[in-house]
Amino acid sequence: MIGVIDTGLSNYNSVVSALEKIQAPYKRVQNSDELNNCGKIIFPGIGSWDQLSKTLDKKLVNDMKSLKVPFLGICLGMQFLYEESGEGVTPGLGVIPGAITKLQTHILPHMGWNSVSLLGDDPLLDEIECGADFYFVHSYADQAKDFSIGMTQVEDIWFSSIVKRDNYYGVQFHPERSGKVGLQLLLNFSRLS
């Protein structure tokens, strides 16, 4: 069972619609008690860093820091894996060291389809080609790239578009809005153990 965290701000409905397409069982998670019996967790996010932190149950935040099951943060959900962000003042989960910073590009947000260069093999990336296009909407990103398994370029800046540390994954793009390749990534995540 995949627990999908619903903050009230996230694109929860789009994510569960994608999970229904790949026939992956899921349940809504809004507090710490609802993490029980989840074999995997998806943390979708849209909006701003501080908005997200204000809507999250505090015990849920603490419990998310020590999960042993596969975890996938999407967009702002990926960014919240880090210690901090230039977009807000509240701390993130801190399961990935470092900070999220604002992209120094001519046009923000970085929005639309862009390619992802894969850095090695990982079960999350099965049957996904290097250079596959995913759908992005964001103005902040991980530009340190220390935990990157996928990179994307916008103008002359490279940033982490897929990260991994232990059982925690993050994707800067929206797989639920990325057509067939996005569904493949979610299917791969649903098969992780």
C-alpha cells in the first residue's frame, strides 16, 4: 500500500489518478497514525516552502524523518527532504544535507518539458531512457548535486532533477503530469521493496 501525503496544498488528486492508472493501491495520509501499514510513501507538493510547513502535522514531519520504507518526494515534496530552502525560514526534513536555492535564470518559473540525464542505474529508473522528458514547474532546486541520480539543464545551469539517499528519493519534476514516462517512474517506485 502506498501512502500519499495530502497536505491540502499538494497535487494529491493528480498523483492518485496516476496511481490508479498503474493499478497501484494507495491510501490518503494526513497525520502520523495514517502512516501505519504503508509499504511506501509519496509526498507530493506544490506551492511555497513555508506554506507547506504550516500545513503539515508536526508529528507526521518527525515520523517522516525516520521512515525505513521507500519514500518519493515530488517537486516541493523533494525540496522538503533538504535541511533548508532559500524560499522559506522553517527547517525541512533534513534527510538530505544542504539547501535548496533559487535558480538564477532569465525566466522563472522553469516550466514545461525538459530532459533528464540519468547518472547510473537505479530500480527507480528501470525502462526510462537517459534524456527522457518530464514536466517541470519550479523556481528553486538542488544545485549542489551531491545526491543526484538525474540532472537537468535550464539555460546554463544544471540542477538535480532526481535525488536519492538511502530509501529516500526525490524528483523535481511532476511524474503524474509527465505522460507515459512519468507513469513508468511511478510504476517502478510501486515495485520497490
